[in-house]
Amino acid sequence: MSDPDENTVRDAGFDDWLDAAEDGEAYYLECPEGHTSLPPRRLCPECGSTDLTEQPLPDTGEIATFTVTHVPTPAFEDDAPYATAIVDFGPIRVTGQVVDHDPDEVETGQTVALEISRSETTDERVIGFTSV
Amino acid sequence: MSGVRVAGTGLTPFGNVPERTSRDLFAEATQTAFDVSDVPRADVEAVFYGNFMGELAEHQGHQGPLMAEAAGVQAPATRYESACASSGMAIRDAVMRVRNGEHDVVLVGGAERMTNLGTAGATEALAIAADDLWEVRAGMTFPGAYALMAQAYFDEFGGSREDLANVAVKNHKNALTNEKAQYQKTISVEEALDAPTVSSPLGLYDSCPLSDGAAALILTSEEYADEHDLDAPVAITGTGQGGDRMALHDRDHLARSPAARDAGAEAYADAGVDASDVDLAEVHDCFTIAEVLAIEALDLAQIGEGISAARTGRTTADGDVPINLSGGLKAKGHPVGATGASQIAEVTKLLAGTHPNSEHVADATTGLAHNAGGTVASATVHVLEEVDP
Ligand SMILES: [Zn+2]
């Protein structure tokens, strides 16, 4: 829950989600129709229902697609090359970085788990994935 | 149906001119458009202007009035922002406003200054078209987003980097005669495959360049064009817009563009044509894979077959449906806010027979322009037709 930079204003909802993920309690939001989304949400982006419940993110997901980025934005200058993946957790997909792999060994279909890591460039929290 | 006439078009050269302000670029494009149209500035009733990253590149908001002033037009002006589809959106609103009788003459266009930011700065600026919290903070770049789609496409339908290289080779070849294009040189498949990787599987030659430039259009009602005996032989007869979830990971398919499909379906129905009527198209090839996804979404290729269209010659200059005869974003350049309007300018000239590449499409009567924002969370499609061909 500690923020390395006390002057950084938090993004409510998003930073709360990162906190939860660091505690091993990542979640997604679900409406009664079964539509899923990520916070911050006041209502379901598909149907407008305000009856959203937090559901635990499944422990593992599968890499649905990935890329190894060699030309980053300045915020990831020292991290490149790094693998970005969209991981399918079943009810929801999440985008993040595959952090425990040689980027060249990442493949579609690999099973991974969520793990919040830190940018080598900025020390900001980054949604990460590790192999299981 | 009665269309909105394209009375004049103007483009600056697209390229690397970091010192030029967007107001100067837009002024140049509008000067050309007014000169060729014979429409007096005093007749313009509204200005529709597209720009994406002016706040970041020039520390400039509130660009509508600024650009009307640059164009020497005393008319209310609005700036449109929808990432790379900014001027497509401006055109769509302008077309609807002329159609509903609100205006007879409008100035439409867009401009972007990008190269003054440098590669890292421009990469950062382009990334803001994605979801900042859930994509950009995970390290997703603009090329990275299209790379994710390219990998998903390869996994689902097959295809190779060589297929994509053929798209780049085709578009570079088309730009050879386009004096406004950023690159007027051919490339080979081998050169494209050997180029440095930007974001795998996409390399440097899969990506459009960073560009500065502007485009302007004078659009008029049919009545105004007839009354003033304008040389305006091409009409915008169909307009469509589509939208999608912002983040790529929230889409049903990672290798399809439903927003472009919806925009295309609406524009085809609006014009009373279908995909088989399209003789040529300018599509939004910010990356080679984007052209593949676009032609599939627009029904110009079957799902899963767009990848081979350039390699087999179907979309080359003398193929069934020539795609990006201007050189596309890939070779012509992609000054983001100018791109949608520049596509309309190119299609207009191709249909009017005044484009250097018109010889390849001598019998063409129907053209299409497809402009996409971000990973196609927004898209516009316009159908253009030759009047009384
Ligand atoms: Zn719902």
C-alpha cells in the first residue's frame, strides 16, 4: 500500500485495484447480466447496470496475444525490450508485462499469474504476469 | 442520392518539418483548396478542424478559432479530436451539416505537428490514444497495440511478416508519383524484413512515419455547386461512424475491427452501394496489419484473407480493388489530424482523373475513405462517387 512518491496523487479505483492485486486479492467487476469490466466503474459499460459486484480474478490466465516492444515510451526507456501481453483470465482479459521471462521466450497460450511489478525506469507499479 | 460536393482540396507536403507550426501548415493547405475551388472565403459558413496532439506538441488548445483565423475565414470553428480519426469525424459532421441544409459552404480539414517532439516524445504522445490506466501504464505503445493485433491475427488466421511486408512494398510503390508523399522511394520485401523490430512482429517498415502536414477540403451543397458552376465532379454520398470499447483487451476479437465494420455498413447503406461497387479505397494503414484488418472490416476482403491481398496483387495498383493508391499512411505519411481529410482529397482526385495514379483506375466511379482512431475504438468511413460519370 506504500506509495514511493508521496506527492503523487492516486487514481481512485485503479490504484485501489493495484493495492488489492499486491495483496493477492485482484478482482473484476460483474453485473447481473454477466458483463465484466475493470474499475473505476459506476455502472456496467455494456448494459448500464449499477449493480456491480467484485469477483475474484482467477488465479491463472492464458496469454491471448503478446508483443515484444523495442521502442518504448520514455516511461519505459530502461525496461525495453519487454513483453506486453493480453491475458485471458476467462471472465475478463487484462493487459500487462510478462516480467519473469526472457521476452523472446514468451508465447501465445502460456499460463501465467498476475503479479504487480515495478518499472525499472520510473519505479511506478506495473501490472505484471509471471509463469506458473 | 444528392451528395455533398468536394469543391476543392489542398495538401501540404507530408514530412519532416519540425519548425513549422500547425497554423502555418493548415494555412497552406487551405490556400490551395480555396485557389482550386473558386469558392470565396466569405462564403464559408463554418470550419471543422481535426487535430489530435496539439496540446502536447504545441501547448495549444482551443484550436478552432485559431485555425479559422489562419485560413482567413470569418466563421465559427470547432476542433475535433478522435485520435487518428480526428479529421474523419470533422468531415462527417460537416457532411451532415451541409446535407441538412444548415450550411452551403464549409471548410474542413486537419493538421498535425509531430516531429518537433522527437521519436520518444511522439511515441508518448501517440500512446494517449489508448486507455491510460489499463494499457499505457502497462507499457503499451501505439505500435505495440497493433503488434498485439498482428500476433493475434497470425495465431488465428495464419500469415507472416512477409505478407505484411508486401503491404508496405505496395504502398511505397504507389507513392512514387505522389509529390506530396513523405517517401517517394520503393522498398523491397527483403529490406522490410531486415528492418529493426519496433514491437514484434512489427518492424520499422510496418509502421507509418512521424509526419508534419495539413489537409483542407471545401465542401458545398449540390445546389451551391450548380449555381456557381463549380468544377466539382465528385460527391461524398455516404458517411458512417463506428465505435468500440476503448481498451483492446475488452474487445470480443483481438484481430478484428467492428467499429470499422459498423462505419462501413452505415456508409454503404447511406450511399446505396455495397462493397462490390467500390473501385478503389484509401484505408487507414498506420501499420501494415491495420490495412489488413481494414479491408476485412470493409468487406473488401474475406475475414482471414486480407493478409494475402497485397502479396497476390488483389490490392495493388492494377489489382481488383487498388488500396491506398496515394501511398497510404505508410508512405504518404501520417500527420494524424490531417489524415482523414487527406484521404478524401486523394480519393476525389483519383475519381476525377486528376491524380498521378488515376491511370490505374480510369473507369472508377466509386471510392471509399476509412479513417481509424487508436486501435479502432473509433472509425469513420466515407463513400465518394463521381457525379454523372
Ligand atoms: Zn452489464
